[in-house]
Amino acid sequence: MVEITAAERQAAEKIFGDRFGLAERYVEHLATSGTERGLIGPREIPRLWGRHVLNCAVIESEIPQGSHVADVGSGAGLPGLCLAIARPDLELTLIEPLERRVIWLQEVVDDLGLSNVTVMRTRAELAVGMVTADVVTARAVSALSNLAGLTIPLLGGEGEVVAIKGRSAAEEIEKAAKAIRKLGGVETSVVTVGQNLLEEPTTVVRIVVKKTQKSA
């Protein structure tokens, strides 16, 4: 079993509720086959709960009930699988171009019995038109100036991007402001999530996208 501190367990039980057992099984997958297949570095195993799973799972509070969520560059399922476990009301599409990652994601989805998840092997820019989401998530995919072009088009003109970012979030927003506006972003903000649950809260960049009303 992967170590979990008392504080992490408390946070995990609050976020995952009666699905905490599923979250534990997911973490075991990350620590074993996920590490063996190069999706997670071996040094990350002691930090899987705090630095990875809980860091991602807390963003569930930013996602409206019943949303269709597209997770871009899903990799090891961070944050996509964390959200699917925490929120069975959500419909998740995990978008990942690399075959070995897609195979692993599908194995985990099947093992955990996550009926609310579809794994899609494609690049985000090629998924436009095939996937129309209410919310698009991403973590450690690309700088915001590039990420905006990969995520916003998947909203079909309306919805929100919820991207997990680090301390440079505000700086990234500044650099990406023009690209975001051009793509239909009407409001961009930095949100801190999980202050009451995590030792190190999660920083999120939230982009609200709306169709512009054309005058008659």
C-alpha cells in the first residue's frame, strides 16, 4: 500500500466519500503499473496522494453538477480519473495521444468499473468537433498561451477551462491574454482550491468562454 498521512486520509475521505476505496485502488495502479510503464516517476510514489491525486481531486469543487468534462493530455489520469472517482455525476472524456498511456488508462477504467469515463486516443486539436464539453481540464500539459488553443475549442463556444497551474499562473495569464480573448474567453482568473483540506492548496486558472452576441 502507498503511504498516506492522517491529514491526507482525512482530505481524501472528504473528497471521495464512499468512493475512497476506488481512489486507493487508483493510487495502487499509479504506484505499480503506472510506474513500470513510465507514466509516473518512481520518486513520486511517496507523494502520490498529496502532490498528485489530492492536488487534482480538489478541483471537483469548481465543476458544476452533471457536466461533461474533457481532460486534455490525460496521461496518468491526472486530473481526469481523480474527477471520475470523486464525482460519478460527471461524464469524463480523457484525451491522450500516446498509445501506451491510452492502454493503461483503459485498463484502470475497466478495473475500477468507471462507467462515466471514455478514453480517446487523439490529439486535443483533432478532437474538436468530436468532443464538445462543458468543462475542459488540463494539468502540466503546456504554457497557457499554447494550452488556450488546445482547450477552448473543445467547449464549442461556451463553457469553462479549469487548468491546474503553479505559482506562475498570473504571469501565464498575462502572456496568454490576447490568445484567450481571440478564442472567446471573456473572463480569466486565478483560483486557489482546497485551502481547508490540503497542506499545499491547488492553483487553478479558470477561463470562462461565452458566445458573443452578434447584433442584428
